[in-house]
Amino acid sequence: MSPGLVRATALVSLVGCLLLVLHALVLGLHVEGTPRALEDAARGEQVALPAVLGAVLAVGALLGARHRRAAAAAAVLALLLGAAALVINLAG
């Protein structure tokens, strides 16, 4: 992968994962203890785990540009984790 493609993939992954993390936070912020609120909070936790890992990998890919193979692998893994978080969010 070219360095520009790795950087673009990492940036798209970072933005997407951060949006999913914010969405997971909103799902988890409930004042009432209704069953629906508890289900939303549980789904928020399921979405947040791959989204946070994807964001960390995307930052690692952006910072580790010298190591091209490692940065490319981190960018692709970040993209896959972001996609997994999105699928979990849409399926629930």
C-alpha cells in the first residue's frame, strides 16, 4: 500500500470509529432504569469495544508511518473493526 492510501484509510477509520464511540456513549447515557435503557446500554458496550480498538489502531497507523507494513496492517484492521462495530450497531 502506498503511504497516502494508508494515511487515508487510517483517517477514515479513525473518524468512523470515533463517531461510533460517541454513538455508544449516547446509548449508554440513560438516567432511568427501564429494561429498554438497560438493553441500549448493553448494545452500547458491544459497539464501543471494537470501535475503541479500531480508533487506537487507526492512531497507531497514523503515527507509525515509518513502518509501512505495520501501518498498513493497522489501518486495515482499524477499518475492519470499525465495520464490525457498525454491523453490531445496525444488527441490534
